[in-house]
Amino acid sequence: MKKIPLNVCFSNEKLDALRLYLNRKNMNLEQEIDEFLEKSYQKIVPSAIRDFISVRQLPEEKSMRKSHISTSHSAKKLNSESEVSAETDDFES
């Protein structure tokens, strides 16, 4: 799923204190925010809508994987073709 940046205004002093105490507990602010948003999404968005969104994601993820596989396959094919070409060039010399 594509993620977008989220900008939030928060007190600098409070943010510094939050990061300090999160670090003391070996925690990460971005991970905590991500977990909070995910829990809020699960709690607030109706399950039918969440299901619809997850079903819509499946074809996108499959097409992304196929394009990646296709791209890597094409790159391998081009690489092997250039190796064959280089071998024939050496053979002709």
C-alpha cells in the first residue's frame, strides 16, 4: 500500500521529552505513531470499508509484483544477451 507523509505540529519541548523517554524504553516515535494510526483505523473505520480497501489492495500488490518480476526478468535477459554478444565478439577477434 502506498504511504503518504503526515505533517503534525507539536511543541518542540514536548517532542524532545517524548523522544527522550521513548529512547529510554527502546521505543521509536514513528513506530508508535504508526501503531496508533493503525489502531485508530481499526477502531473507527467500519469493517465493511476496511474489507473493501484490503480487497482493492490485492490487485495493486499483485500487479506491482508482476511488474517487478517482469522488470528483473527483462534485465536478466538483456544481461545474458550482452554476455553472448561479448562472447561472439571475442570469438571473432
